[in-house]
Amino acid sequence: MSAVAKPRRLSSRDPEFLSTLDGLLAFDDSTDEAIERTVAEILMQVRTLGDGAVLEYTRRFDRLPATAMVELELRPAELAAAFAALASAQQQALETAAYRIRVYHERQKADSWEYTEADGTRLGQKVTPLDRVGLYVPGGKASYPSSVLMNAIPAKVAGVGELIMVVPTPGGERNPLVLAAAHLAGVDRVFTIGGAQAVAALAYGTQTIPQVDKIVGPGNAYVAAAKRRVFGTVGIDMVAGPSEVLIIADGSSDPDWVAMDLFAQAEHDEMAQSILLCPDAAYIERVVASIDRLLPEMPRREVIAASLSGRGALIQVTDLDEACVIANRIAPEHLELAVADPRPLVARIRHAGAIFIGPYTSESLGDYCAGPDHVLPTSRSARFSSPLGVYDFQKRTSLIEVSAAGARGLGPVASVMARGEGLIAHARAAELRMEK
């Protein structure tokens, strides 16, 4: 039986629309108790035993009969060889994407700064890159060289001292594009390990793998659970949910384009979410016809159909103003503005991971080569968080240099506030400098 996509049809005029919409957006990101128990055990074993535990789990889960960690590390020459062995079209695509990603992120670099007040007090901010970052990359057949570029290049632009990549190679299966991307991005060390044991090794350090300051990169449920548990010992980028796209259309663009953009998110997995907002009922019907006609051509049509039927929606809105209001409520990972005059809508959007402006800007270009990072907030977290960027690999330190005159001027303020809080030593520390 051929796959059939049945995204639900909604209208913003329905009295129950908002509650229905919120139910559609709801995503249970709680981890299965069995996964949590397994991950907790793996983290404890790696923290206690180090390399020995990593080797044992790698033999068990990835079927790699390694007896020493040196067998699991890929040398720079191997990464370079992977790039050299690619077809020229693949080399050029990776090089172009890497160049565009690097150019965009160079503009995000923050500078240190200071200023001097009238009494000679100097205040400022010092921006410092992280010393060492760990990058998790899914392995085997489900490999994403684009994620290597999107995670590694901002780290390198930020000035991270050492970037360590972990990538599982189940049964010894290596993806040459992933290794080539690591070569182009300047990854310093690569270990063929994965799962919660790789996260633990990065977070706690082992005899071979040094402890990192932050872990970035996507993974399965075990990796996500491990990242949650090690947060605080190290930083993490985010715990991402299923991929999402929201398309606002006015009926002016080709319905085949919109249908394919909905497919592009839905093919990630059954829990991905694809939503269309449009005031034109006739155009929505044209999109439905495009979905029905194009779906049979898709290699991942079963996944697409399940995603669209389970979490997809085609929503008729009153007008584009209302579409923007609903979009801000959804706070999507990817927002496409497939309208004839998109710029006025950009000003009305407050919450979105990335905005794709105009009908020619497919979300897939953002995934691979437009330049901005494709690591974006999901599950409505765009209301309070941002895309991965250079700033995620830098930290800011406050600089405070108070002059003698400044101590006399600020001392009374600190004294009054400290005494109000009952912290007398704080007050006296400020007062002593006033008396000198």
C-alpha cells in the first residue's frame, strides 16, 4: 500500500483552534526510564574506569574489537585522505559550504572592551574562547557532514584551543564525507566512539581523552540523556527536539515548492513537524494536490507520511497579520516566508530560530550552505534561545578596576546596601577603603 499523508486541516476561526494548536505543538521530551538507568550506569563506569569502560562499551555497542584507545583515534592524515578521495563535486560542495559558513560566523566574533569613568575607574569586558570543546557527530549510515561544519567552524572562528570530535563507526563503517568535513573544519582529534560513553569520556576525561569544557552536536536519545546529566560538569549546546518548519504562504509561490519544503522537514523522522499557515483556502487545496502527487516519488515517503499525518497541519488563517501572531506563538525552528512581499513580515516576527525570506529561500539551503548555523532552537525554545554561533564558544569576563576616588564614591552605596542585607563584612570591606 502506498504512503498517504493526511496533515490535519485547521482554521484559526475555530473556537477551539488555540487549544488544538497547543496540543499539536506539545512534544514529550522526557526520557524513558530504562534509557535513564542505562545512561546513568554508563556515565558512572566511564567516570570511574576511564578508557577501559569506553573500550568495553565500544566493543559491545559498536562491534569494534579494539583493545586500546589508540585504535579508536583517527589521525589527521586519515581525514585528509578521506577528503582527497572524494569526487570533485563533493569536494567543491564541502569547500563552498565551509567557506560560506566561515564568512558568516566571522561577523559574530565579539571584542573585548573597556571604558574609563571621570574618577579614573575602569570597567570593561574580556572575551575569551573556550579552551577545549567536544563535538558529537552521529555515525554509521545516519551521518551528517553538514553538522560537522556547522558545529566545528564557529568553534574554530571563536578561537577554541582544541576541538575533539567523537563519531561512532558501528561495525567499522566510516562515512568519508564526515571525515572530510572534519578535515576542512580543522578538527584537532577524532575518536571513533559514540553513545553515552562518548559523552561521558568528553565530560569527565579518561586516560586518553582529555576533559572538554563544552559538548555540542546532535545524537540519539541516549546521547541526549547523557548531555542532560553531564550539564554542570561541562556546558552543552542544547537538547534538541524533532526538526520543525513553519511556512507562511500568501498563495503567490508554486505549491510544489511549498509541498516539497514540508517534505524536507518531515523526512527527518516521524516526529518532525511541518505546518503551513495561509489565508487562501484554494491555495491550500493546491498544496494538498501537490502533496498527493509528489509523495509517491519520495524515497522516504513512509516517514514523510507518518510525520505529516501525526504532527503536520495546514491552517487557514484570516490574513498574514494573524499568521505572524500564530507564528510567534509557535516559535518555530525554521520559519519560511513564502510571500510576495516578505520584508514587512520579518519585522513582525519575534520568535523563530531562523527566518527564510522569500519564495526562493528554501530551508534546505540553510541546512547546508547559506552560511548561518543550522543548529537551531526547537520545541518553542526560540522564545528564549538562539542559533548556535561563535558566542557559544566564547565566554565573557567582567573587568573592574576602581580608582581611589571611585572607592570613595561607590563605598557609601555598597555600605548601605550591604548593611541592609545584614552582610557587615561586605560593608566594612567597602568602608575601610573610604577611610584610607
